[in-house]
Amino acid sequence: MEFFDCNCALGIPGVRGLRFARNVTELQQEMDFCGIDRALVYHTAMRFDSPVIGNRLLMEEIEPDDRLVPVWTILPSQTDELVSPETFLVRMRQHGIRAVRAFPDEHRYMFDELTMGDWLALLEEKRVPLLLKTNPVKIAGALAAFPNLVVVAIAQGPHSLERYLRPIVERYAHFYIDTSSYMVDGLIEDFCAKYGAQHLLFGTGFPHNCSGASLLRLAQADIADEDKQAIAAGNLSRILQEAQL
């Protein structure tokens, strides 16, 4: 079974855990150790420093290939820290970037139509996946304004947030959840029985989580093999391919 991690980082994190990858070599060693084939990678500087710096550092570290797929982080356009959303997408195409991330809580901005409307309208139009680390209330508000936006909710834990997340799953066809926080026994099985496997993406949360925990939980889940493969790699591969860059 192929594993394609939607949520991992290289670089020294703001709070150092037991394991982290300072560079590409160490990240690939971690992936090899756990049996992870591919990864959608961001740089820790995007989260703990600035996307202006982190996006650049990521491209200095890696070249897009079949194993390490880079993802950039966005900021509100009002502060002019990044180029315009339209120019940003042109540069994404030039560098082989097919998804973006946002950290509104860490970067201190409102994630709503007022602040991010220009970004969200463009991402929705182009079907570019947005990996979003924030609370489900903000996610639901953004999707109410942009219902066809492709959103991957990242690190929704450590406790189960199903009472928040499942109403969003039922309403929005392009809403996905990464499995880095799906450690509750039987949760993957229950989710798939109710909604199918199409809304889940395998993610480790490395280096804030141990990579092997999420992998083992999915590998041992009592679901059909085709559902495991969809979660492990198929769903992420599909939504990246659907991005109209």
C-alpha cells in the first residue's frame, strides 16, 4: 500500500519534539523508517517565522519530484507581504506547487471573507487545495461563503472533534480531514461506515506527532483495502491533480 503524507514539515520547529528533520536527507530517513512513500511538505519557518521566509527556504531545500511535493503558505493580501494572489498562483505553476497552507491563528489574522475573500475566491475557482490549521467554526464560516473551496482540515485534535467536523462533512463535498489526530480507537472505521473514505487524507503531523502513529492506525483499521488505499494516497493524489494551475 502506498502512503502519501499530506501533513509533514522539514526544518527546526518552534517547539522541538523528540524527532524532527533539519533537512531533506533527515526527512527522507524518517519517511524510509516508517514506510512512507511520498509527502506534501512545508517548511517549519512558514508557521513559526513567516511564509515570506518559509516559502523561499522550502524551495532552496527541495526540488519538486515524485516523492517530496512542496506546498506554500499564504497570508492576507492587505499587508502586501506576498505578491497578489493571481501572481502567486502563476509562480506556483512555475515551481510545481499544487496546494497552499494557511495558519491564521499563528499568524494573527481573521480567516473570513472580509480578510481572505480574494484568496478564497481564486482558490475555489482554480480548485487549489487549501490545507488549513484553525478551528472548525472558522472553517465552516469560510465554506459557507465559498462552498466549492477545496479545504483540508489539519491537526483537528488531540481530542476528537467529530461534533464540529461531521456537520461540515455532510454539507460540503470538497471538505477533507487529515488523519494525524484520528487516534481514537474505531474512529476511522466509524467515519468510513457513515461517510465513506473519500473525506479522509493520511497525514502524520510530523514533527509534532510521531510519523508511525498515524500510519499504524490506518494500516490496522478494520476497513476495506480499497478504502485504506484511498485514504493513504488516492484521495490526496486526486485533489492535487484536479488543481487547475
